[in-house]
Amino acid sequence: MKTTTVLDTLTTGADYLARHGVPSPRLNMEHLVAHVLGCNRMQLYLDFDRPLTEGQLTPLRQLLKRRSQREPLQHLLGSVEFLGRGFKTDRRALIPRPETETLVERLLKDPADQGEPPRQVLDMGAGSGVIGLTLAAEWGSRGTTVTLVDVSPEALDLARENAAALGLPDADADPGSLRFIQGDLWSAIESGGEFDLLVANLPYVADADLDRAEPELAHDPRLALAGGGADGTGVIARFLDGAAGHARPGARLALEIAMDQAAAVIALAEARGWISVESVDDLEGRPRFVFATRPA
């Protein structure tokens, strides 16, 4: 009986995914094989001739079929890497995107924080928690409190699980370091200008684009995608309506947006009194972020 090797499996599996329209089929197949074998992708290239057992091929075939049906790779693997940390991901929240890493990297490298980081940070629309928990992991030991807010209780449960997996202080035992609040934007937060940094990766897909999106997006919660309105900025506008009332003088604002929304979101922020409003490109040169400052 012919032995099935790692190389055989990668080749046939990538061809199968390509026939089903899966983007980057070879990369997807490498991730699936590495996941089943419990190794990293680079190790596969050292083990091309390694034979696979039926006990390994059976779960791999199941994963391959699910990926061909456009179930997201991240859901099949159960986790995603975000700035060097592993985060659990599933149907409860939006799958973290690489663009969001760029947003967080910029916040961590902001010259304003080279002395002391912001004391009070808000992560609005926290989802799985990648933004707020990364900032808490980097800044928490220096006195930063991060508040994670989401309308979905299921998403907040996922964020709590990720916080525990990262070894961040339990919010119940140490409420000064992390806070988890369930509510629709500002509905569960008392006003008072308490935040020094307000970060939000809110739903921004326009209504007309929801049903034209990649099939994988059907596995994300629709609530985490639908921005509302013809241009998808409805939720962002509602957030900005209350943002200044929860920001300290001089506080900074950072938003992730769709690449065709920069002009609209800049106008929304300026109309609500924010200054130094600017759009910032992602690594592919697309305007994906808006930064602003509350007047001192």
C-alpha cells in the first residue's frame, strides 16, 4: 500500500482547496497539516517524506472538507496569533484581522507613551479582546486600567477566556487592571471624562456589502460586521456622539475603519469637536485608521 507523505498531503490538499475557491490554498493546507501534527509550518519542510498515519489523515480530511466549505481557517485551528500572543477565536466574535495589529502597534509606539502609558484605556467593541488585552499585557504592570466593552455577552465571555489564558489579572480579584462591561456602546458607562485613550474597532460594513462579502464572513457574528447606513458608518457615528463626554482633556482617539470611510469618519469626528484628526494607512497603503485628540 502506498505511503502518504507530508508532501503528498500538502500537494493534494492544496489542489482540492484551490478547486473550491479557497484563497491561498497552499498556505491554508500547511496550517491544517501542522495543526494536526502538532508542529509549526516550518517543520513541515524538514519532514516532507514523513509518512502520515490513518489516525492523522482522518481528522485532516474532516478539517479539509470544512475549509473547502469556507469555514474560516482560524475557527478550524481554534486560535489566531496577534502580535506574538495566541488568542482563542470562534463564532462568538469577529476573527481578528492583521490590519488591527497595525493599529495596536502604532498605539504602543506612540511617542506620547514613551514616558508613562495612558492610565485609563477604553476598548469599545472589544470582541475577542485582542486590542484591549494586548494593551493590558503591555501596559498593565505600569498602572494602566483597560475597560473592554461589547454589546455581545458571548463576545465578552470569549475575551475573559483570552484574558485568563494570557495570565492577566482576574477582573473580579483585581478590578483596577481590567474591566469587562456588556452594553450597547455608552449605555452601560457613566459619563465623566474618565478615559485617556479610546480605541474602537466597531462594525463598519455597509448594508449593501454584507451579502457580497467573502463566504468566510458568514461565520462571523453579523452584529460585529453591520455598520449601519448606506456607507457603514452608523455605529461609528453613534460612538462618536458620546466619545468626547467620556474622554479627559487631551485624550486620544483611535478608530479602525473601512478603507473608503476615511473622509466621512474624519468629518464626523471634527463635527463633534475632536482636533488633529487624521487618517493613517495600513501596511498596504490603504486608509484604515483615524486618529484624533480631544482639546485640552
